[in-house]
Amino acid sequence: MVLEKDPIYLHNPMWVELGHPDIIRKLDIANDAAEVVGEAASDLLEITEGDALTFGPMFIAYYSEAILHNEDRISIEIEAAAIMGDHQAKERKERGYNPKWLHNERMKFERALFDAAKGDYRAIKIVLFEQWCDGGYHTEAFMRIVEIMPDNAAPFIPPRPAWMDFDDLQ
């Protein structure tokens, strides 16, 4: 299905002009990439230290990328409302989406990735524990990753953006 032909764009042609369909495509790919990594970690019978150092930061990298594309989507929707002169819609979107909170969440994940790129995995462990070890998304796998992952190890090399390489992940 071509996103530009989605009925939502018939009502919001400005979204197409501002690149909304491409952002949605990238958002979906980043979410799928995070899910693939989470599933792969969950499918392992035993998680090694090497697995923990790969799957934990890689999941956060793709999840952070998804948040980035979600921020872009929100910005486009708010900007389109402003351009179209619908200030009530703009204000509703700003309140409903809370872009500042979303941005701060992404910055927390990206700071953890920055530290991991220097070989310090403590923030990765904290983020995984705080966000995913409470009975939600792949909890058991992430709990094992947090337990096994050392505080310091070889620097993490972040993956390329998911939308560039997702076919290689599957």
C-alpha cells in the first residue's frame, strides 16, 4: 500500500507535502527492528555476555530511532495545523503528544548509547531495567541481559538506521 493514497492524506494534503508518509514508513521500520531484536533476545535459551552487549544496546538504538521518527511525525502534524491556520488543532496536538517529554525520553536513551559507545554500559542497564523489566515488553530477556551485562566492555558500535538496513535484520 502506498502511504500517500491512504485516506488520511486526502484530508491532510499538507502532511504529504511535509513528508509525513516517509516518516511513518521509517517509524514502522524502526519499531519492527526493535521488535526483531527483542524477539531474538527472547528466543535465546541462554544469554551470554556477548549477547547482552549486542541485544541490549541494539534494542535501545532502534527504539530510540523509532522515537525520533515519532517526534518528526508529531512535528509535521503540528506544523501542518499551523500552516493551515488551525490553531486549535495545533494546540490539541501539542498538549496530546507532549513533544518535550518524548524528546527527553529519547535523549535519555541516546545518552545511554553514547556512554556504551565509549564502553560504559551502566546507563544501558539502567534504561533497560527502568523501561522494560517491569512485566512488559520481553521482560524476561531484558532482565537476563541486565543481570549478565558488565558495567564496562568493548565500545558498542551503533547500527545504521533501521530504515537503511532492516532487510538485513530479518
